Amino acid sequence: METITVDVFRDDVYDEVAKATDYTGAKLLAGDPGARERLLATDAALGELGLFWDESVTAANARLGELLVSGSTKEVSVLPVTTHSGGVPGGAVGPVRPVLSKVAYEAVIAVSVSFDRSLAASVQSSLRSFFVDSVLGRWYRLCSSEESAGCFARAGEWLDCAERLLYSRKPPGRVQ
């Protein structure tokens, strides 16, 4: 068996949760004037509610079960980004920014040797969407919003999608 590594960054998930709660609260303003303030998940509030992240990690690990080599929250180094000069022939490279470290769910997943590695990005995207909907559902449940059931249902669908992708295989090639 081979492995792939998938990273889901906590700050990216929290940003999406904040956007979704702001949108949902604004959408409900007509019927509930206090909805936006009640539903809005600020960075400070989400930072203090790390339990939602931890519960999502546990759910992802349980679902990936036999495929999971390891899955945990850790500091992950993000590769430096280089800048290219637009006007210089040959695209001379500008200064390199320092390596960043971000908190992420890092999953090392066992895959078949015939796994189509081009699907790894889709697995990562599905797991990221799972985390967004999982944290969002937990937040809405805390805010007594009826939106939580839909979020949990979507979160389960995202895990189903990731699992299907992980079990997919490349078609056999022609022997010449």
C-alpha cells in the first residue's frame, strides 16, 4: 500500500464558517432582527470553541478508520512562496517569504497502488468541506438554529465523497 497526505487548515475552515454564519444571519434578518449577531461566528468565538474542531477530527478519523495511517491536529509547515518579476526577461525570482506554520488536520491515508493520485486534491477538498459543515453544524446547534441538521447531513455526504474517492482505482493500462 501507498499513502497520501491531506492537510485541512483550521484557519481556512474557520474563515468559511464565519462567512456562512454571517450570510445565514443576514438572510434571517427579516424574521429575526437579532439573528445576525446571534449566529455570527467570530474568530475569537471559534478560537475558544476548539472542541468543535476536535470533534470533527474524531469523526473524520472514525469514518476513515481502516484507511487512516494517522490523523491528528498539528502544526504544518507551509512551503515558501516565491514572487516573479513581471517585467524581467526570464522571470527573475524575487525575495522568498519565510516558511509559515499553520494548524491543520493532517491525515496520512493508505491507498491502493492503483489509486489515481490526481484525485488526492479532491479528497482534500471533500475533507475540507466536511470540516466546514461539521464545525458549522455544531455552531448552529449551540445557537439553537434549525440550520444544524442540514449542515450535519452535508458533512456526512462530504465524508461519503472522500471515502468513495479513496476507494477508486485507475483503470488498468494496456500492456504493449
